[in-house]
Amino acid sequence: MHMQVHRGPRPPGYHRAVPSDLAAALAALFASAFLSATLLPGGSEAGLAAVVAHWPGHAGVAVATASAGNTLGGLLSFGIGRLLPAPRTSHRALALARRYGTPVLLLSWLPLLGDALCVAGGWLRQPWPAAALAIAAGKTARYLVVAQSMQWWGPGA
């Protein structure tokens, strides 16, 4: 199959689906959200707020990007938990994960404790489909609050 390449000026009404500067910002947001979901420190909320402030019409894409990155990072922590040996002491996150099961992963968005909850859920061999849904729901809810807050109180609101 031969594909023609358009050279010359773009036809009227032509738009790129995502401007290249927005694409770069979304890639950085994804990376920040992914790393923030591991035990590494990060500030993906600030990154999301900046993207929403600069491109308010793309808030949904920004929330989806941050949520995907943060969820995948949480699932990485969950997977690492499956590889760890039994802990020698009882940790708060492990006790919570034992007591409340997979639904406690809805709190995976919490700083520090959320990362440990993901690891504990993996270590306890909680079912990964339910864990993935709980992690995604908790992290997406947090990003929706950040994005909505920017639209209510951010620059230009």
C-alpha cells in the first residue's frame, strides 16, 4: 500500500490532535505520576495543576494521563510486594491491608502510606484485577479533585 505524504501548507481547518508542547507536558506528567507512585518522592499534583492551568481545555486528557502513570506506578509497587520475603515486623500498612483487604487500596493516593499499601497488597497476594481497580479509582479521584480545584480557583478562574 502506497501512502502519500502531504507537503506544503496545511489545508484550512487542519489541526493537530495534540500540540507538541502539550504532548511533551503530558509525557512529563506521566513520568512524574509514575515515579510519584513508587517509593520515590514526586509532585505529580503540581505537574497536573500546571498542565490544567496552561491547557484548561485538555484537563480530561491530563487527568487520564496522570491517573494512568500513577496507577501503573502503584501496580509496580504491588508487583514488587509479591516478590518480597515475609516482613519481620508488623507494619501499619500491612496491618491495614490484612484487616480491610483490597478495598484499602482506594487509599493508595495517600502520601507515603499509599505506596506501602500497594506493596502490602502485593505481598498479601490480593487479587490483582481488584487491586488494579481500587488503585486506579483512588488515584483518579485525587487527580479529579486537583484538576477541578484548578478550574475553580486556579489562574484565570
